Amino acid sequence: MDLFKAIIIAIIEGLTEFLPVSSTAHMGFAASLMGMEETEFLKMFQVSIQFGAILAVVFAYWKKFFDFQNLQFYYKLAFAVVPALILGYIFDDRIEAILGNQIAISVVLVLGGVVLLFSDSWFKNPTIQDEKDMSIKKAVIIGFWQCLAMMPGTSRSAASIIGGMTQGLTRKAAAEFSFFLAVPTMLAVTVYSIFVKTWGKETATPMKGYEMILSSSDHIIAFVVGNVVAFIVALIAIKSFIGLLNKYGFKPWGWYRIIVGIVLLIYFTQFQ
């Protein structure tokens, strides 16, 4: 993999993973626009660099993640991640099949944008200001909402934040819990993609993710640099997003999704 292109993909992952705009869609579009061949390594790379983004959340909220006296926090994350683990395993092959369908993802990007335009007006009276005031039941419900993001283009962040707001959380509290929930969710996905999943089952040389990474020095460098870049950029994005969300709400993100989705829909239907 070309290192420059790997860095571009990693920057996009770091910027978009925790924003309600779909990191999967943006990485897929960028790879297509840069003329990157849709190889098994590229698919695995786009998933595995989430590890860097995970570390950014842990680093930004380290007091929260290492407060071992607050066992309820760990229980909430453990129960909330279960729906994604089960459904993700069941629908893994179908999800992978959609990853290459840029037209379908563009449509979902637009539809998700329309939802974001109205989400602020739907949830006007939040009652929960902090994760500590949220029950395990509400955490599990948010976990089910997160599963909507299994459709590429939906956005895990958008689904879980809106899920949090349906449970009475403020925008800030919902966004932060979305960040927290991303850690076990993306850690599980990353471990599965690198050590468990067999990529290229229909090819002559099916391989585990770690085997693809270790197959060449270029792949090793791309993997390491990609995760470092994703970590740095995600750390900046996390810090910025909360302030922007509190100040402007979801409408700017909704319009962004709609505009980008329409532009890409035109591009992929007319020029590809």
C-alpha cells in the first residue's frame, strides 16, 4: 500500500470516526477517488486503524477509564456492547459485501443527514447530564441503536448519540457515552479483523489480518503509521466535536452529509 495514501485514509478515519458523518463511507470514498484497488488488505486496513482511534478516546478520558471504583461504568459498557458483538458476527459477510457499493452508501449518507436535521427538535428536554445517572438498561438500548451503524454510511457515532438522546441524555452526555462505547466495540472489531477473520476466502490465498500485515514491510509500515496518525487526528477531533455539538447541534452535520452524499451520488452514477 502506498504510504501517502495510507496516511490520507488514516487522517480521514481519525477525523470522522467520532463525528456523525460515517468514517466507513468517507474512507471508502477517498480510496475510490484516489484510485486505490479494493484489496483485502485495504478492507482490513480501514478496520484495523480504528485501534488508533480507540486509544485516543482512552487517552482523552483516562480518568474515566481507569476509575476502578466506578464499576457501574464498566458494567454499562459490557452490556451495551453485546448487541453489536452478536449482530456484527452474524452479519459480517453481508456488511463486507456492501462496503464496495458506493452508490448505496451515498444514499444512506443523505438519508442520515436528513435525520440529523430534525434530531435537535425531537429531543428538547433531556434529563440525564452524566453517564453516572444512566441505568444499565438505557445503556443496552443505546447499544442496540449503535447496531444501526452496521449499514455502511449510517455512522456509529450518529446512531449511538441519537440513541442516547432517546434515553434522555443531553447532547454532551450522549456524545461522550458514544465515545466510551466505541472503545469495546471497535476493540472487538479490530481484534476480530486482525486475528480471527479470514480475508479473501474466495481467493487462492486466504489470510488472517495479521498475516497480511506481516506479509510485507510496506504493509507493516502502513499499519503502524496509520494507527499513529489515526490516534493523533482522533484526539483532536474528540476535543473539538463536543464544543461544536453543544454550540451548533446536529444541523451542520446533517447538511454536510446531505451535500457530500449528493455530490458523491452524482459522481458514482455519472462518472464511474
